[in-house]
Amino acid sequence: MPGGSARILIVDDVPDNIKLLRALLEIDGHTVTGAENGHDALQAVSTNPPDIILLDLVLPDITGFEICERVKTDPRTGNIPIIVISGMGDRDTNLRAFECGADEFLSKPFDRTLLKARIQNTLRNKRLNDALQASNADLERRVALRTEEIRRARLATVSSLARLAGTRDNETGNHVKRVANYCVFIAEDLAAAGNHPEITDSFIVELSDSSPLHDIGKVGIPDAILLKPGKLTETEFEIMKQHTLIGGETLRRAHEEAGDEDGFLRMACEITFYHHEKWNGSGYPFGLEGDAIPLSARICALADVYDALSSLRPYKEPFPHERCRAIIEEGRGTHFDPDIVDAFLRCEDKFIKTRELYADEDPASSLQKLVEEIQPGD
């Protein structure tokens, strides 16, 4: 709409009315098109949206009321101002037109000077609205970019901390990738089932981002216990349990310092503290039972156990999926939340694919690659 000019669509079933309005408005530099019925009007709005619509209410196919409603309820055209020009100037018609979304109402015969003033005023308001929408869109884009930057930084920090914890035991970096994916699969399935309205998109993102920190407290466990290839003694196991408290307390303090009431660090605390709690209250460190265990930790508990069962450990070979599934099913209602076991069973194919995608490399193969890099062949 440079220089105050605009593209104006006139909708009127009387060709002479369109001709009259075109002559009146083109003098002011406006580009004017006409439509003599509702179908052509809607087609014109769809293919080449005008800056303003002058609309008669009585048309041969679709009423002006319906055109007004359809234009205003379409997100692509809802900001186009509509001035109704009608021979029906009674109060009820006026009210109905405004209820359908009309911005202005003029009764026929209309005053030409008043019509031009209404058009200019409406166009001025549209320019302000368009500028505001553009500003809001730009702000949303900037916020989205900044949010993505923050998340990338957060993920880099989480990845570094998870790798740090991983240097203390025999679990690989792929362990945390698998657990994060397993958590997402379960959460998405639970959300689709509709029984957990608290599982929103942001919940799933925070679950994915925070679950890699579940064993960060292992950095505080002595090597003699953490790396022991055989079964732990009762005393050693009591010390091993402390990793939930060490990690949880560390993240709790970070949470308090950050002042993050509902976000990533809160969930990271939940998972780290409680992912070894059991549905029947026999877990640790606090012996929580049922719904007293945060949902994020209940989800991570199953994901972590599945990965432990299906992965190579110093004290065991990896179990096949069928055996892992049988053990998890056996723990339904005792170790695990029944809803979460059911979700696991519904999406177990995704677990199998992720297990294959992020499989741990055979140690012998890794050693051979290292030797080849140090002593390349002739």
C-alpha cells in the first residue's frame, strides 16, 4: 500500500455499482477489481488477497454475511478489512454484519466523502496491524533462535557431564543416547494414550535432554566398587546406592541457583534422585511408592533397566530382547509402573531399532582399529 494506495476488491451483483466505485477510487490511485457474486469474490480473495474489501450483502449465490465469515475465519485472510455497503441499513443487519467480522458499515446511498474517509481510516489501521504482526513474527523468530541456541548449549553441557560420568564406569556414550531415546518413545506413547495430560511437548524435550544425567552421581563412587566385575557385597551396594543422592543433590543445588522452577534442571533432579525407586516402594534411595515417584523417573527407570539388561557388562553378556521383555513384564506392578510397561510393549520395535542403531562397539574391534591407526599397513 505505498503512498496510501491499495488493492481494493468490490463485491456487488450490480455491475454499475462496481463501475461507479471503481471510477471513484481509482482517482485516488487505488487498484480496483470487481466480483459480481460470492464464488468469484472468494476466489479472488484466495488467489490475490486485496488490502480491503467493499462488500454488498445481497448476492446471487452466497450472502455477504457468509463471505465475511469465511474471509475472517481463514487465518490467511482474516486480517483483510471489510467495509459492508448495503441497502439494508437497519439495526439488526448492522449488528449481524459486525458479528460476522465486518470492520465498517455504510448504508446505501452512501456519502462519497465519508466512504473515502472510512477507507483511509481502515487502511491506516491495517497498516498498523500489519506492522505489529510483522514485528511479532520477527520477535517470535528471534525467540525461537535464542531458545534453540540455549538448548544447544544445554545439550553440549549435558553431553559433557554425561561423558565425564561415563569415564568412571564401563558404560559407553551410546548408553545415554539409547536411554534418552527409550524415554522419548515411552513418553510419546503415554501421551498418545491420553492418560497423562502432563506429558506435553516440552515435557518430552526436557525428558530427552535431562535423562543422560541419570547416573552423573557415579563420579563420587570409588573405582573399587564402580568397576568391580563381580557381584557387590551388601556394604558395597549401600555405597553404590549413594550415586543417586550425590547426583541428585548436585543438580538440586544447580536448580536452586538457576531459579528454574519448572524446566530442565527440575526434571534432571527428579530423574537422578529417583530412577532407582520401584513402583512397590522397594527401591532406593527413599523407598517411594507408586505415583509418589515422579513420572520422569518412572519412565527413565524402565529405560535404564532395559539398557542394562540388553547391554554387555563386565559381569554379564547382553540379553536378547525377548529375555529383556520377559524380565520387564515380570516387574510390572512391582518394579515398574504398569502404564509404563504397557507403553514399552506397544513400542518395543522402536527399542529394538535403537538398540541396533546405537550398539556398543565390540572392545576387541575398537582395539584393532586403534592398532591400525598407530601402525598403518603398507
